[in-house]
Amino acid sequence: MSVLVSPRDLATDLSSATGGPGGPPPVVLDVRWRLAGPSCRPEHAAGHIPGAVFVDLDTELATPPDGPVGEAGRHPLPEPARLQEVLRRAGVSEGSRVVVHDHADGSVAARAWWLLRWAGLPADRVAVLDGGWAAWREEGLPVETGETAPQPGDVVVRPGGMPVLDADGAAALARSGVLLDARVGERYRGETEPVDPRSGHIPGARSAPSAGNAGHDGRWQDPEDLAERFRELGVEPGAGPDAVGAYCGSGVTASSLVLALEHAGLTTPERPAALYPGSWSGWSSDPGRPAATGPEAG
């Protein structure tokens, strides 16, 4: 399975009793989410891909901060035991293939994709639905309503399958390699900051808004176009976690840069880009850490 799967290919897999050559049909996780809420669970109940299970990003794909946001950021990585419980409830088992989706461009679904890889699922068994829910509906594919209650899975979460950075590691990578900032340009430049304590960016980081991964229709850019985009930002083919990493506001949309780099062929499943989960929310919570502003990295 590629990092992306088309709506038609997913529909074919789901309609087959065996799921095609890859084995049983994939588990589908609906991770539609909005930064300021409310929860998209009611939207899932009103219509979703047949068999899809809703997973809440704020409470199930992150550990809700206890008190003020600290260095772990607004969406700290979930505790392994909690993530295992969530995935088993969703029907994920050892050997499952899993497809995740959000509203459209995959910038949120990539958080679930990244967590599944971090939890130890093989790269060829985890994918993001290209174009998300919008593309599924656009192609007139089947929809069901209500809640899905799958048979519980038996997956075992083995954390550590994807490389992570702490604040010091992110600062060092910005100096020695390429650290990409997935937020919109206005936030990177420090012109506005609607969520976090301070405006600006990590000194040395380079602006790479996650919206640039997909077109206006929410479908992902071709690998060649993505590769050109990231090469212009200084990412060399064969880059790994010691050469390229990503952050955003809270470790959600930065995951889509990790996916995009792999889709573009600049990194590999064996040597993916590193993620700074604390991201700007964690960095800016420490007044002792510097904040750069303006259009240039530095």
C-alpha cells in the first residue's frame, strides 16, 4: 500500500470479502477535525464511509494537556496504552491495513498516519485517503450513517517507529539541516498568532505551509511536483531524520510534511523525516527560547 490510496481503490477493497490481494478489507479511520471545534463526531454519524470508525484527534490521538500548555505542546503524543486502547476499539489488529481520512487534503489525517507508523505498523499497511471525505462524496461512493461498532482488534502498540525531536533537537536541526514549518506564512512570519503564546518561528526554520501539499480540490500533488517544492527548500534526495524535520502549531499538520516528503521520494519508510510533536505551541511556551520573525529563515 502506498502512502496514499484513491477513493475508487479504497471502495474496491472495501467491497471485496477478502479486501483484494492485500488480505482482509482495510480498517478505515475517520479523523475529521477542526482546530477550534466543535467535534466532527455528529458529522460522522450523519454520513461516513461504510465501516469507518470515528477517532477524535483531541482526546484519542493526543493526550489533552493538564493545565497550561508546556513544552509537549497543545497535542502531546498519546500514551501508548491509551493509543492501543483506541486502535483496538476501532478494530485494528496485528496485520491490519489501515486507511485514514479527514475532510479533504490529508493535513489532519496525516497525524493518524504518523501515529500508526510511530506505533509500529509497517509502512505498507498505512495510507491516507487522497482527497478525503470530499473526494469520496464527489465520486458518488457509498455512504452509511450512524455509529460503527467493529470487532475489537488486537494490535500491540510499540512506540518508537518514527523519529521525534524535542525542542533542543529541533533547534539543532534548524542549524545543521532543514527544519520545515508547516503553518501558514502569516504565522511563520510573526504577523499573526491566533492560538499560541508568542508569534514567530524557530530560528533557522523554513516556511513550508502544509496547504502546499495538495491542490484546490484537496488531492495531493504529484510526487515530482512535491519533490521540486522541497528541493527548493533545501531538502536533498535521501534525506533522513538527521537532515530534515517538520513542526507546525501542535504537531498535527507537520505530520503531513513527513508524509509529503516520503510521497515525493525524498525520504524513505526506513529513514523518514523527523517530527517535533511539541511544535510552536511547545517552543513558544518557554519564554527563554528565541522567536524569529519576518520572511527569511533565521
